[in-house]
Amino acid sequence: MASTILLFLYLNTLYLTCCDASGSGVTNPSTNSTSDDDVTETQLASCKIVTEELVASARATVTRVLTGACNARKMDEKLQALEKNLNRELEEIKTLLYAILENKKYQKSYSVYHEDYPIMRLSPRQTEIDEFNNTIQRVSSLNGSSSSLFFYYWQIKRFDEKLDSWKTARSVRSSTFYVGQNGYAMYIKVTPRYFPDGTVFISVGLTRGRQDSVLEWPFPHQIRLEVLDHSSEEPRQDRRSRIWDPSTLCSEYFWGRPKLTGEPDNPECVGLSVSRKVLFSEPMSSLDRPPRNTRYLWDGTIVIKLTVYL
């Protein structure tokens, strides 16, 4: 009797479970045709039913077709565009890395020449440069008279590299400067290899300025160019030109008022030539001298001084 009751309860539970499962409804799958450009997406879902007497599981598969922005052709086009952008970015990164490596190569070659000189000292002339650059000074002569002088110092860094690598006739121009606050506008030009033998040529000229309309023309002041000697001991031997008098040199074409339009610079009339061998001569005291310092180059830098006699 007990076994009959248990069998009845088991069959009743099985019947109720099957009814619940079939009551949810099952739809027949529909099949749609797709093109080669469409993308299909398949989703899998599983369900597990557990009772005290029955364990049942079911698995469903859902497939849908992706169209529009996600079709194969458009996805391929987007991937190709992404590839092009990525290649362009990589090329830019390679260029930047190359520039960084070149800069580090230079720093390694020139910043530390010897373990004893990891930091370059300032030039013995640096105090003079800082004090007198772009100023007008009242100077007394031996006979008791005094005159006003304008000083301008131009420091060209890595000049030793320019001497080694620049081609003949290539030049570098200073920024425009004024002789006093409201004076003449001038410039200096340096050609590291003026002749094939490496002779350095330093010239000076006039350029268009903001006060040209009220200044006296042609330019009336005497001038002198110098290359500074960086020796730490006296006497120093700056490489000096003679004092040039514009009234006796060249014509008004060089010393007249610069043109109002077009090229702002007047051609240079006068200049100082310095031998390459002179620039690399040793200073007065070469004891413990850093390798990149010579008499006229300090840490590869040349300093040019212009004096205008007012």
C-alpha cells in the first residue's frame, strides 16, 4: 500500500512538471536569407529545472542578422581607415623618437667631454658680457677726454659645429638690435666658411628701424668688430678690426636709410676676417682646460663684440 501511494505521488509530480514546461509555448524557428555582406550573431541560452523528483534542462539558440552600420563591407572599410590612421601615427612617433635620439646623441657627445669636467664653467668674459651688453657707456681716454660708446655682444652657440659642417658661404644673422633706445637698427652677420679654406668672415650692417624717419643719414658713427679672447689670464688678445669710418668707406648705398619696403637689410660694407686656425688656438692658460675650450671658443661658443663710437 505504501509503495502504491509513493508511485502515485511520483507520477503526479511528473505530470505537473511536464504541463508547466509545455505551457510556456514553443515557436518554430524561421529562416531568413542573408547576403554575403551581412553579419550573423548567435546567442546561446540554457535553462535548468530542478524539483525533488525531476531534473530537466533545456537549451535554446537564437540567431539574428546584423545589417546597416555593422555589415561586413562597412566594417572592412572602417578597419582599413583605422589601419591607415595607425600607420600615420606610427610614422610620426618614429620621427619624434629619431629627433629625441639625435638630441641625446649630441648631448652625450658635447655636454660631457671628460669625467673631470661634467659641468662647464662660465667664460672668464661672462661678467663683462652681462654688464655691458646692449648699453651705452661713458668712457674716459688717457688724455682726459671722454666719449660715449655703445656695446653689443653676440654669442653664437655650437659655433665649432658650424665650422665643421657648414658649406661655403652659408651665414647666420643676429637679431636686429638698436644703438640706444631710439637709435639706428643694426645687425651682425657671420659666415663660418667664407672661403673654402675655412676663413671666418664677420660683417655688420644697417637695417630698417622704427626711428629711421628722425635719424641722421647716412649713418655717421665709427664702428669696430672684435672676437673675444676667453683666456683667464691677462693680457688677452681679442681679434679686433680697425675702427671703420662710414664717411670714408663704401657709399650711401650701404650707409643710407634702409628701404621702406622690400628687403629691410642694407648690404654690409665692412667685415673682419679670422683664420680658422686662430679660433682653435689654445688660451693663455691651458692647465686643466676642458677639451672644448680654446682661446676664442668657449664651450663651442664664439662671442662677437661690436663697438659704436657715438
